[in-house]
Amino acid sequence: MKTERLYAITVYLLNHGRTSASELAKHFEVSLRTIQRDIDSLCLAGIPVIAIAGAVGGYEISDRFELNEEYATADDYSRILTALRGLASATSDPRVKHTVEKIARVSKPEDQGIVLDFSVLREGDSAILQQLQTAAALKHMVEFLYTNNNHETRIHRVEPIAVLYRWYAWYLLAYSKVKKDYRTYKLVRMRELKITDQPFEKEHEPASEILEKMDRIDSRSYTRILIKCAESAKMRVVEYLKGTIVQEFPDGGALIQATVVENEQFWLGTLLSLGDKAEIIAPEEIRRRVLDSAEKIVSLYKKL
């Protein structure tokens, strides 16, 4: 186990550069003392780990050091194959399928005990997904018609960085020259997509780093709600709204706490679909919002 961790620390430092002892301890789920002993072991083994003191200090490996040997094991390839097959199930991109074939060739037929079936992620026109990936690779701007949450529709010209799946949908991460900032655009809201001949005017950081910074300054408004659920609705609230049970009732029902994004509709639709099996206890403004939506639905059917 220690040998595997030492190797993993080496690879991590090569990939991430200078990293503090506390970050390493958190990542590898061990104590600070264990990390310090591991660093000592790496140095004794000839790995040139450099310790940098100070507020921005940490451990890093000398730039002169490289892993020249083939260091991916058969088990590693098997895990890679599992992940790639999951990606292939989420998209119809033939390039991914070709990559699966290549990795399958060098991977031993070992069952990892997990299957990643993301076919439910195939959303809308898969051609849009591939077009955006192509534009990001070419570093060419794209143009599309977009309808936002306020039902406003206009043309956007952006520099596409990457497509990503989060919050139950596919999004484009892109740089907006108009806003001079990074934005995410929901793919199902796009129409008339075109790849332009105009190259990027700006060098961008990797998508993962951009997203990490965006997440730290998330501008969305969140609200914590308290829901009283009947037994038949309890697990659906936990599953779909990521709720936490705070109190169980003798009849099998429960009091559940969840955090929702105010201007999104998924959670509201989920609650309305549960009918009288789920009641929002607090806050009062959310109770009124649900009541208003329910009254509008009832008024439609009163005409029958």
C-alpha cells in the first residue's frame, strides 16, 4: 500500500507542481506526518523532491526529473477502458469509439466490478456536441442563437473552451468577448450553431482551472428549504433534490432539508410532481412560490 502511495505522490507532484503537505494529506487521506515520512522515502529512493518554505511553499519535483519508463499497469489500462466506455455511452462521437478500440487492444480483459452507462446523457442533437468540440480544438469562435433563463433570445459569438456535463445537462464553457469573462451556455438552448473562421484572440487556461475559479465565485442564489415528506416521497426527495433527512416520523415520513438554486426549475417541478406527499415547511417565500405555481395549474384544468 505504501509503495503504491509513494508512486501516486510522485505522479501527483509531476502533474500538479508545487503542492503543500496539507493538500497532499487531504488528497491521499493520510496524516501530515505520513506525508512527511513518504517524502523522506522518495528522497532516499532518489526522487528529487524539493521542499519550499514559506506561505506559498510546499513540495515539488525538480524539472530535470522525468518518468521515462512505461508506468501504466494492466490494471490502470483496465480502469481507463472502463472510463472510456462510459464516455462512449454518453456521446456518439466516433473518435471516442476508436480510442476505446485502441485501449481495449492493450488492456487485459479484467472486470473492474463497475460499469459506467451514461447513455441517459445523450441530449438533443449530438452533432452540436461534436461541432463545439471541433471548434474548441481548432480554437475558432462559434456563433449561435441562445435563449436564456429570462426567455430572452439573441445571437452570441464566443470562444469555446470545452463542453461539460454538470447540473443534469450539457453545457458549453466559453469566453464571451462582450462580457469579457467566462460563461456557461446550456446546449439545449442553442440553435443555428456555426463555427466561424475567426481564431481565438485570447489564450485560455485549461478548462478545469477555469471551472475551479468560477465555482469559487458562484453567483447563483441558493436557498435552503425544509420539506415534510410522506414515506412514499421521502426517497425521491433525497435522490432528486440531494436532501438530508433531519427527522424521521413514526409513520415512515420524514423532515428533509435541501438546498436549491432559486432561478432553476428542476427542483420546483420535482416538488410539484409529488403532489400532497411533500410539503415545504420553510421558507415562507418558497411556500408561496409553489402555491402560485399550483394555483396556475389548477386554473388551467378548471376550464374542462
